[in-house]
Amino acid sequence: MDENSVTVTNNTGNAINVEISTDTSLLNIESAALYTTAIVEHNAKTDAHLNIVSPIKDDIQEINQSLEGLNSSLQAKANSSDVTASLLTKANQSTTYTKTEVDTAMANKVNTSDLTLTKQGNTFNGNSKLIQTTSTGKYPALDGSLITNLPTYIPKGYSHIYYDNPGSPGYLTITIATAGTYVGVSNSAIQINQISSDFTCSNGIITCAVAGKYKLNADACLSSGAASQAIGLAIFKNGARLSTIAFNECYISYSVAINGILDLSVGSTVQLAVTNYSSTNQVRIYNLNLVLQRIE
């Protein structure tokens, strides 16, 4: 710097050389003032710029720290097989990824040892939801109308045998050797409708396989085949007569029923029995039903 210049320094440390004419009469004091004012304004703008830039730098630093923490977290999850390597790669590259990509990455990474979690969620027994059994291991009360191919249900301790007027002559004929003597009805035409493992049945004779108390329902449509004759219907238990119904004037078929409770042991037999109290010694059976159901 020579003797004809001065140095003016602003608060940023930048030096400005101002040339001064050797002719002092030409020195313009007003110009010097303008220089000074310009420098002051420049300093003010610099300060304002720094006030703006500094917080932004701080924010950028915090964002970078957050990204580093996110990447570290994703790396840890990847190491524990919670996310796929491809997802981690996108995270390391600071690349955005969609919810679908995240769901796809996580879909096959469920911990199967956690039985409280399912891919379908933990809401049960609703539309399009999983079925959860009750605390006793039973199915909840839901609409099962669309369930098919279920086996035929036979109640425990249940049997039903029947004869139902098949073909000609349309009835079974039971011959009574001695008038008034009851004869057990046993015929291969008597069919089994349902029978549980608690029973066996042959030709209309039911044999008990499980001891217990059984409810009995029996009915039959009978006829004497001739006018002015009396006939009767009874239940045989082990060949001995129980619960007798006798009636007269049964030339036309007549329906009767017997209901009761039987105590049966293993091997006990149950069958219907009929008699004719008149001299013709004949009973016709048009249909019959015999049902046993265990109640105890």
C-alpha cells in the first residue's frame, strides 16, 4: 500500500483499499462516507446470512445423525432376520420405500415360535377371520350351514328299528300257538334305521352292550285279521313281558304305543311282543317302531 491509499477493514476481516488523490482539494468527503455506509450494510447482510445458515447446518447435522441411527437399527433388524437385505440396501442408500415393499419384506419373517401372532391378525370368529375354539376346546357358536361331508350323527346310546309295510301282503303275520300267550316279534323284515355302538340288533331283537338307564318309545299298527277278536302288544325284556296293552275289536288295524324307562345291563335284550286272545291265533303287524336311548 502506498502513501496515497488507506485501508478499510470490515468485521469479516476483508481489507478494502481506497485510493486517495494526491490533490487533496479533489478529495470528496461525501464519497468516503458512502464507502463507509456500504461497508456497514455489507457487514449487516453477512451477519443476517450467518444467522440463517447456522440453524440450517444444525438441522442437517441432526438429520444425518437420525439417518445414521435408522441405518443402524435396520442393520440390527436385518441381522436378526426381521427385514430382507434388499430393504436394508435401500435404507443405506437413503432411498424411500413404499408400505407394500415393507409389508412384502416382513411377510415371511414372522417368528413362528410366537403362537400369539398370526399373519391373519389376532381377531377371530368374524367374517374372513380365523376360528378360535373355546376354553374347553370346542367350536364357537357360528353358522355351519355351508359345512359338508360330515358323517351321519348317531347319538350315544341310541337305537331305532322299524318295519314299514313293505310290499305284498303289506303286513307281518305272527302266529300265536296258544291264545293269550305273548310271542316276541322277530323277523328279518324288521330293519335298522340307526344304531350306536351301545347296541347290536338282529331280526328285531336289540341287545344292550353298555349298561345304563334307557328311555323306550314303541308304537305299532296291528290287526287281528278277523272281527270280534282281542289282541295285545307288550315289551319283552330278556324274554319276559313288560308293559302290556290289550284291546278288543281289532279287525281293522289299530295303532298303539308304549313308553317307559328300562334299566338294562350288558347283554339285556329288548323286543316287541304280541298276542291274540281269540281262537284264530293270529296277529298282523302293518308297521312298528322301537327306539331306545340311554339317559344315564
